[in-house]
Amino acid sequence: MIKPRHTAWFQSVFGIYLSWAFRRNFHSMEIHGNVEDKGLPVLAIANHMSWWDGFWMLHLNKKLFKRKFFVMMLEEQLRRKRFLSKLGAFSIKKRSKSARESLNYAANLLKDKSNLFLIFPQGKIQSQHNYPFVFEKGWGRVLHQNENPVQVVMVANILDYFSHKKPVLRQYIFSPGKTNGFNCDELQDQYNAFYKDCMQHQMQNSR
């Protein structure tokens, strides 16, 4: 398992780069929805539709939650992009003995209210139009191992150009009322209902 190595100076420099990259590549980045910060560990669940997804979530965390950021990545990907461990990435190697270590590590993250742990439950990049989503079941063990209250934040990242030369990113956010007793199937159903509402809003509010 490759563990995260948060590095303050790297995060600061990379944050400047990201701000420039966002301005260069996007017309705008909008946050839609109001989520009250309950002062709990945050489990962020987002769709995985592009190379940008983790960086968009870094941006959202900086704007709203200001937590220590963690995200789980496939080990082969993180080995190719080791610098991401300095931003909070750690690895999982599927169908291996070390996978349990990664899941235990993730479960422990949700015991600390200063942490935000991001998952892409699809397990792979898919088109934003390819839904309803089917969540991989392995990460559900993280929920089973955690008995502490957690704030789940669902995020739908949706891109459209509308009348602009560059795309507009809309990050829709929603947080269920409950803070414990989650299971993977329940969250899958809730996320799909949320995402469907987001897509309807997107179609009704084009510009």
C-alpha cells in the first residue's frame, strides 16, 4: 500500500497551478446546493467522469469543508503519478492481500473529524451520461468497519459548454440527514436519485 504524504509546500504550489489550470480550461466552476458542515468526518461520494475529478474535489473541499483531503486510487495508477500522494492519495490493489490494509486505513480516516475521504464508487471512469451508477461493493467494508457518525456528501460533477467556448463545470452537492448505519446499496440508490435530479436541473437550466 502506498500511503499519503501530505506536503504543505507542494500543496501550496500545486494549488497555484490548479487555479491557473482551471481558469485556462473552464469558463466557470459553479457549486449548486447548500450543505451544512456538521463538524464530522466527511465521506465524499462523486461520479468519476474525467481526469479532472480529484482536482475538482480538492477545489470543493478548499471552498466548503477545509478538511485534510484523502482519496483512494488504484495502486498501478498511483505508482505512475506518485506526486498525488503529496495531495492525499493512497493506493488499493484489487484482489490482493494488501487490499484489506487499504480498506482498514480508509475506515480509520472516518474516525477523525478533520478528514475528508473521497471515493469514486464506480471504480472506473464513465461518461456523465452513463447512469444509473453501479457501485463496487468492496468499499462498502469501509462503512461496515466504521461505527462513528460520518457526514456523507454526494457530489455530481456535470460539464456542459452551453454558449461558451470553454466548458462550464457544475458541482451539485447534497448531504443525507442520517450520519450512521449506511450500507452500500442504500447509498447507491440515494446517489442515483440525486444524480437524476441533477441531470434534470442541468437540462432545465441551460444557457
